[in-house]
Amino acid sequence: MYFQHAPNLWADHPDLVAGAVVVVDGITPDADASARVGDHTAAALARLADAGQEAELPEIKAWRRTFAAMGLKPTQYRCASEALLRRVRKEGSLPSIHPLVDLCNAVSAAFAIPVAALDLAAVTGGLTVRPADGTEEYETFGGETEHPAPGEVTYADEAGRAHARRWTNRQSGLSAVRPATRSVLIVAEALHETAPSDVPKLVATLAGEIAALWPVTPTTSHVTAAAPRLDF
């Protein structure tokens, strides 16, 4: 199995920084992540208190610029971390879904960087972040099928399934982490000025938290334009 970004994506977004955490066999839904989730949520709230609005954070500004360049209205389609921060600001917390998802969401909010967690059992062959050709099938969380528009950036597997809409806007229900999930690929992507140092820190933070909560040894990696493919 592999994860990679298409060459044209690197050409169009040379400031992209991406990191990944791979956990093979060992995730269970019974871990208690509440304390760690609380700590990272508190860190997100502290950043918001300083910034005032999530849109003022450099991480979010960079994704807003990218979405606008792709023809997407930034206030209509928000990257996942902005959506999480909006919820934290309004409600003071995040909903509990699954301990791993809760942890990823809280860390994403704390770093203001989008984080995707995908159940590897639902991925065929591997994943390529690339512009869609319009034939890919995306399954919503409600079980409906959509087709990303041609040119829309998605996570596509070898079976033609789209595991994301609008790059970092929304994940697929097909590969969402569920109680039966055991193996996971976690991806963080950023475009802001300090992303080269922030993304590795986020990846290391998640790997450490996961290793503390489950009997697993996460593998971490970074993909670049020069080495765009992660095989695992």
C-alpha cells in the first residue's frame, strides 16, 4: 500500500508540507483518550483567545488562499481544521466519535492543521492526492454517492474511490474510522510559512499519543516533491 501526491499537485503548490502516521493492526475503540483530547482542545482554545478568530491564524489563512486559488469560496468550503476550530470556539469542545478520531481532531485543532485519519481496510491499493477526472465515487457519511468535479483535488485509490472532497474539506464515509477499524493512515498537510517545522511536530505528537494509548508502534514519514511516495 502507498500514499503519494501527484507531481502536478507539487508543481501547483510548492509550499505544501505533508506528514503521515501509519498504524498497522492494533487500534481499538476502548482506549480512554479524554485527558489527552482535553489538553489539545485547551491548547486550541488558548490560540483562539490570542487570535480572536480562527481565520486569523496563519495556518488557516494559507488554506483559505489555496481554496480561493482553486475556485472555492473560503467561507463556504473550509479546510477541516478551520471547521474544527469554529466548533471549538463556539462550543468549547469537540464531539466524541472514536478515541482515535477524537485525538486526531483535537491535535488538528491545536495545530490548526488539517488531519485525515483513514481506515486502511477501505482503501484499495493505495492513495494518490490528485485532481479528480470526474469518474471517482465518493461516499458521504449518509451513504450517498457523489462524484468530485473534474479538477477537484481528492484522495483517490486504485478502485476509483474518492476518499476526500475538495482536498482537506471533507473526508469520505467509506474510509472513516469506526469501532471495527484496526489499521489507519493519518495524514497532515499544511501550506503556511512555518509548516516545515510545524508538520513534523504534529506528526511526532500524534505518534507519541497513539503509542501511549494503544499497544502499537506507529511509523512516521514525510513526503516531499523529491520523495512524493510513502510505501508501507
